[in-house]
Amino acid sequence: MSMQRRDFLKLLGVSTLVGGTGGGALFNVLKPGAVEASSGAGFKSTSGKTWAMVVDTGKFTPDQYRKCIKACHREHNVPDFGNPKDEIKWIWTDDFEHSFPGAGHEFMDEELETLPFVLMCNHCEKPACVRVCPTQATFKRASDGIVVMDPHRCIGCRFCMAACPFGARSFNWRDPRKGGFPMVNGKPVIPNPEYPTRTKGVVEKCTFCPERLAVGKEPACVEATEGSGALVFGNLEDKRSEVRRILAHNYTIQRKPELGTNPRVFYVIGG
Amino acid sequence: MLDKAISGSRTYWAWLGFLSLISAAGFIAYLFQFNYGLGLTGMSRDVTWGFYIAQFTFLVGVAASAVMLVIPYYLHDYKKFGKIVILGEFLAVSAVSMCILFIFVDLGQPMRVMNVVLHPTPNSVMFWDMIVLSGYLGLNIVIGWHTLHAEKKGVAPSAWLKPLIYLSIPWAVSIHTVTAFLYAGIPGRHLWLTAIMAARFLASAFAAGPALLILLSLIVRNVSKFDPGKEPLQTLGKIVTYAMTANVFFFLLEVFTAFYSGIPSHQHSLQYLFFGLEGHNALVPWMWSAAALAIISLTLLITPGLKKNEDILGIACITVFVSTWIDKGMGLVVGGFIPNPMERVTEYTPTFPEVLITLGIWAIGFLILSVLYKVAISVREELAGN
């Protein structure tokens, strides 16, 4: 807790004197900001920035799902081997039941039940993948809380894949340059020459595009749905940010909140 | 002492040759995997650990069997184990060597394995597993070799060895506990997220390890002049009985919690393993075989007087070994991944190269075991001859 017990009691006493009732004072002390200040003690970025994403599924057009997945996978040279066994994906869609296991029921709104939800790495506040990695090849960036990968350090033990409760991680079961991209004249056509391809035997996942953030751009998937408000990216620590505004005024859920990883990707339900 | 390993009968050399052939085949298969990547195995995005990690997990258990000899012999002064303690220690050396190899072949980037040491990460259970496994390997090599050497010379082992022997007892427990923590500390894998995991690991280990030790002792008696004796094997049989009973009991506790609580996510993996899920049932025959073997083993072990017959004891040990191998290997490791965290079912079957690599590592393990046992047995035969 950022507020000392002593200060809290003092404040409570003062408010009681001023306001007359302790109950009212308690209500005042625990205004939204105060709760966050005390409960969000797990991670504090060094720069006052914690990136987060809000997914507003109702605002997606069928075309946009495809567009944002394609934009991400092209941008990051995510290979496509054309079979589920070697599959690598950074961002994908699934229905409600498989996006939020255990959260639905048999009589739920049919539209919600069949709606595709965009899924990606949750950039958790307390990521299980980071906790288990034996080499710190995957780590949480202190400056903005995103969970990134150093593919050069990864030994390919896949402990992070076992640990991630969201299936956000993929493994290079084989060399992506051999079969992961279309071939022309015996050479793979790499979609984005500006971005490295990976080697076989390492894990990869959505990174929230640090290379784009560094030059002031939004993540590739967000850019691909620009103007629609389907994907909104922003700073969770900035009260006036768009993500905070949406979270404050809509019913939003996280995936598997009961596991305590505290995902930084939020889903607007019934927007 | 090592010279004993290179002077043996024709059968000894033929056996070593046979094991070398299998390990060579495994090595060639590994070269293919090294070149192509782990895509050569049956593993996928959903089932990311398979046959290799299953063997690793099982063999960590076998490695700890030594402690079931060390505790009675050194702590309770149970002299009858004096002759076979060395067999347990050398079995541990062989089992841990296999464990390390199974981890190695499972790595996507094996050439970077030293990153675990270069970037030590205490919050990772795998980091601690590396420490406890290599420590246990070292302890058993030093203790086993030194006691045998002293025995050969007809002197008491050096005084500095005693603390190491005592240290090896909690250390054996630690390799199990830490390996169980690899699984038991992961959120969102319901089959693994259970506080009783380490206890289950210890129980199945103290069943499987001593069972293998009994079988090895029976073989040693047949192929050499060294006789481990009848009574130590009977005592080991009792240890196997208690441990296997606890193992089955612990498993039933899991079943109770999952099904009486009625929480679907806690039942899915068990349902998949024993009845199949959404039409997928690759492991069902395996799991029922494991269950049947467990029942047979307990019947043979618990029925009064039956295990006094060494043939029956041997059969009981085989059933214990195979049952725990299926249950703790494929059942526990692969079962944990099915269904996946999004509750979709992707199955796993090891491929031919994967099986070949696995057999190769088992062959290397038995090669190490044979050479070490040869040394130990030759020393014993020599002493008996004098």
C-alpha cells in the first residue's frame, strides 16, 4: 500500500470530524484513484507509461479482423507454414467460449457467443512467462511494462509456453525461411525486410511493437483498424488517455483475471 | 578401478556393442532433428512438451531411488543394504545423465544451453532444477566411486564423505520437489496446478526407482558371481509396496477433488486421459493399461507371502515400473497440455525420429549403468575371490 496505515487512519479521523460520518469518509478516501494507487503496486513503470490495449469487438467489421492480423504478421515476418503443427501466430481470433473459457453460459446472447474476439499477448502486469524463463530471454520492460522477447538469448526450452495461460506464444519448430514464406527463385520472400526473421528453435509472440512505439507510431494492428475504434492503444497510467476513458465508461473484461496475471488487454462487452 | 570396465567377457562386450548401436541410431536421428528443428517431433504449438520431457520427469524419479537405500543404510544402520547401496548410487548417476540428455535434446537452441548459467535467474524453477540435478549427479559420482574405492582397498571411506552422504538425502528429495515445481507452479494448467504434485512425484519415484533396482539386482545375480542377497530385495520390495500404495492413493485424491468439486476445468485433462475429450482419445488405452498394471502390481505386492517368490516380485516390479512410466511420463506431461488453455483439443503422438532419439538416450543411460555396474561387480567378485 502506498498509503501508510497511520496516514489512512489520520485521514479517516479528519474526514469524520469534517464530514460527520465515518462511512462517508471511507467512501471518499477509497475513490477510484486511491484504490488504483494502492492495488497497482505490482508494477510501476519508470517513465509513467504502461501500455495497454482495449479491444472493442462490436466495432470490428469482418474485413478488419483479417486486415489487422495480416498487418501484424506482415510487419513482423510471421511465417505461415500452412499446417497447424508448425503454426506461428501473434494475433488471431477465437469465439467467446474459447477466448474467455468458463465465462459464458448456454443461454447467452447468441451474437456475443459467435462474435470473433481478437486475441494476442496480454502483456500481463505479472507475467507467468517472465517468471519461469531461465535466461531472462523474455522480460518485462521497466519503461513501459510491455513483455518482450530477446530471440538471441532464448534457448528454446518452451517453459514460457507451458506457463502462459493464454496460448499467446509460438515456437519456431523449423526454420521460418525454409517453408514459412513464399519462395521466388529458390529464395524466401520476406514481407518486411526492415524487421528480422527468427531462427528455428526460439519462441516468439506479440510484442506491442516496440520498434514502432520508439518512432511514435501505434502498433501495426491498431493502425490497420484506424478510425474505427475497434482497437485502442494507450497509456494506462495517464488518466486522460483514451484507454482509461473507455475503461472508466464501459463494461470491460480481461481474460482469466482469476489467475492474477492482470492482463493489459481489455475487452469491451456490449459496447 | 576404471580398468575393470574394459576387461570383460564376450557377452559384456556384445551388450555394450548392442547399446552403442542403438545410441548411434539415436544420435543420427538427433543430427536430423538438430538440422531441421524440433518440428521433426510430434510436438506442436499446443502440446509443447512431449516424449523427451516425459522421460526426463520419470527419470528424475528413478534417480532418487538411491536415497531409499542410503536412508536405511546410513541413518538406520540397516547393514543388509551395504551390498547394494552402490547399485542405487550408480543407478542415480545413470538416470541423472539421461535426464540431462533429455533436456538437451528438447532444447530448440541447444548450443545456447550455457545461457542458463550466464544469466542465472533465481525466479525460474528451471534454473534451480539445473542446480539440483547437476549437484545430485556430482554427489552420487563422488560418493559411489569413493566408497567403492575404499571397499576395494579394504579401508573405511574417508571421513569427509559422511557429510556428503547425509547431504545427498535431502538433495534427492530436492530434485523431485524442484522438478514437481516445474509443473505445480504454473497458472492455468489444471492437471498440474496441485499442491500434492511434489508428494506424488516422491511417491511414484520411490516406487519406480527401487522397483528398477530390484530388477537390476536380479539381473546382476544372474550374470555375475555377485549376489545382492535375498533379504535386501525383500526389504526393497516392502519400500516399493508402500510407495506404490501412496502413489495410487495420491492419484485418487486428485480424482476426488476434480470430480466431487464438479469444477469442469479441473476435470478436463483427467477426462481426456481416461475417456477422451471431444472425440480425441489417443492416450485412453495407455492410461487404462497404467491403471490395470497398478492394480496388478498392488495385488502382487500386498497379498501376504506372494512377493517372497522372487519371480513374482520381479513381475510386480515390472508392472510398477511400466505403470508409473506411463502415468508420470506421457500421462502427466502430455495430459497437462490437453485441452489447451483455450479449452481446445490438440493431440500428440511422438514421431519415429523422436522415439529413436529417446531409445538412443536410454541406451546411453544403460551404457553408463553397465560400465559402472561392471566396475562395482568386478570389485566385489575380486573381494569375494580373495
